[in-house]
Amino acid sequence: MSINYTERIPNNVDLGSNRILQRALEHWQPEFLNWWKELGPRDFQVADVYLRTATSVDAKGWATYGFVRMPDYRWGIFLAERDPNRKIGFGDSFGQDVWQQIPGEYRAILRRLIVTQGDTEPASVEQQRMLGHTAPSLYDLRNLFQVNVEEGRHLWAMVYLLHAYFGRDGREEAEELLERHSGDADKPRILGTFNEPIRDWLSFFMFTYFTDRDGKFQLKSLAESSFDPLARTCSFMLTEEAHHMFVGDTGINRVIKRTLEVMKELNTEDPGAIRQAGAIDLPTIQRYLNFWFSSSLDLFGSEQSSNAASYFANGLKGRPDETQYEDHVALGTAYELGIPDGSGGVKTEQIPMRNAMNEVTRGSYVRDCDLGVKRWNRLIEKAGYDFRLALPSTRFRRNIGAWGGVPTDPQGSPISQEEFDTRKAGWLPSESDQTYIFSLMHGVHEQGKMAAWIAPPDRGINNNPVDYEYVRLS
Ligand SMILES: [Fe+2]
Ligand SMILES: [Fe+2]
């Protein structure tokens, strides 16, 4: 069904035919707008921003571009096309028809999964709300705002499901999604990572590369769900999410490119000299990478999880790209896990495959993360330098799971807490790293200009030139 933009809430779910639902969502809409104005991007609400808006949900041509003031963005409810023959793709009910309504016994669990996903969407908008002031260019400013409005739309996506399928409980959860706030002492966001403010653009690029990619894998797992409306919602969200990771990937790429230019110009690899010239030395980039990668790993949960096993058994949450596996039931098979042996070493344990689903998903995520690292390294190699970026071990700096609180080096070898503390400044952003990065953060809001710590992108948005006036500040 095509998207109807004539209604107050744009949608492709024939909202007009369900008056009660429509009215409930129209009641939530002004609360969302209040939240956006209060906790969305600070001080840029009247700027005209070159944004894309979804116009259809098929793979081709789903976006139109134009100048919009962010509070006028047409947030709405868009689900991927329904496949009337879709069957359950994994678990105990493999091969049966998918559900259009929620079986009573899974109501509470599905509500929890949807709320947890939904909570991250507005959280990231809140985390990034001050970044507009320090954007390195109008191009970047526009990308930030595109990410922000789409995270707002992802909140709409989850709120639609809550309203449409969970009755009064769902409506209450939808209210609470606007009441919890990132970093709030009394009502924080649900997941730890989403309570840390993002104060600088290196962190923003790391966040969109690593943390939005966690979102990608969560959405991929939910896109496999037997609850068809959830699967279709998440499928369409994934197409929007791709841009967020593009922002992170190309952002880090451009930072490295600029660093390499400075290294060449000055004929040095000395971090001090590179900083003197206003660029970001590669070891600092590695430390930020270590921080954001390890913090995003925790979002997948414990390696061994009976919840994950029951989500899989009951068909609620599958593995990303479930069709690539041969065995969709995963009973009677085992997963080999390296865990701390309690005396400074590592032991191997066999656990039932279904209990290892978080770790399976994390593994797919890690391989996906590594693709970017390889691309960035090619850039460094081509410039003739030996330095290589690397993902740290999945054991490094974990707070959740078997390796939670177990100190290791970035290669994943267990070490003493003392050793970790003495060497940590070489592995994670130190206070002086952060001070230096902050010192670079000055907004460049003039058309055609770019901050000195980052190279311009290879191309602009939607065939426009890089120096296009992507945000009209007035
Ligand atoms: Fe999102
Ligand atoms: Fe995102």
C-alpha cells in the first residue's frame, strides 16, 4: 500500500479505517512534537534542512528530498509490504503461518522487546542534541539532522505497534517512551550506552558506525519475527538505518584521510606533531574505536542466555539473515564458547546453540564492523604507512556477560586489574585525548567550508555538490 500523506499522520497502514487507533495516535502526536522541540536538536528548529522523506516502501525510489524545518518533518508509520505467504522461519513452529495478531502468551515478552528497541531511538536524538553547534560543515550538519529525524520516525514505528497491538498497556508504554530521557538521574533510558551524551563528532561518527550497527543487527533479528507487523516494521527501518551507518563509515574515513594528508605534508607519524597541525592522530582514532566498539558489544547481552533461547524457540526473535543458516530449529547442536576460567586463564565450554543466540548475533555484528576497518586500513596502506586499525577482542572492556568486569588487553588475554589500570590510557580515550578532541569542535556553518580535522566527502547528497547549502540557517 502506498504512503498516504494527506492524513495528519502519514502512513501506509490504512490508519483512516481504524478511528480509535487513529485518534489515540493523534493524541500522542503533539506529545511527540513537544518532546522533539524540548529535547531534539538544540537551536536549529527554524533552519531549513535538506532532508529526505520516505515516499514509498519498496527498494527503489523510496525517498524524496527537499528543504524542511525539522518540526515540520512528516513523521509517520511505514511498514514494508506484506507477503501473504510468509511462514515462520525458525524455532519450534518453523514453517507455520506467521502471526498477524499476538498470541496471548507472548504479549508481555514482545512488548518488552518493542519497548527496549523503541527506547533507543529517541535516546540517540537526546544524546546528539548539542552536536549541531560543532558540525564540521553544512553537509555534516544535514546528515546529523537526517539521522535525528529518522530516529524520531523509528520511535513512531515502535509506538504504532504498541498502540495497535497492546491496548492500554501499549499506550502507557508509548507515553513512557517520552518520559524517560537520556542521562536522566530519575528516569534514564533503558540501556546504558544510550545514557552517555555524545559531545564531539569523532564520537558521533563512532556511534553511528558501531552503535547504529548494533541497531541494524537488532532490527535484523526482529525482522525475522513471527509477529508479522513487527517484522515488516523493522524491515523498513533497516533501509533508513543504512544511511546512519554510512554517516559513521564515511565520517571515520574522512577523518583518517585528513590525518594522512597531514602526515604526508609534515612527513611525520608523531601524534604530537599531527595534533599541532589540527588533525587527529591514528592512535587516538584507535582508542575511540576501542571505546565505542566495546560499549556496543554489551548491547547484545550475555553469551549464554535462556531468554535468547526462548525468543528463538518461540519464534519471537531470530538470527540476522536467518535464511543463510541450514538448520532453522537449532536443537541438539552446540556452540563453543571461551570463558574466563576464574584463575586468569580461558576455558572452553559447549553450550546449547539456542542459548548462544546472542553470541551468534554478536559474531555477525563483529564481522560486519570489520569490513569498515579493512577499508580504512587500505587507505592507510595506500598512503604508505604501517599503522593498522583493529577491532579489539570481544572480551575487552566488557560490562555484561562472561567477560563483564574481567580485565583483558585489547587482544583478549586476561590481565590483572592493576595492569589494566596502568595501560588503559594507551587503549581508551584519556582525559587529554578528550580535551584535544573537544578543542577541535568549532562549528563550521559557512557554505563551502570544512573543518580542518576532516576531509570533504567524495560526493554530496542526492547528486548535489559537496558545497551545496544543505542547511539554510536564518
Ligand atoms: Fe533507529
Ligand atoms: Fe540509527
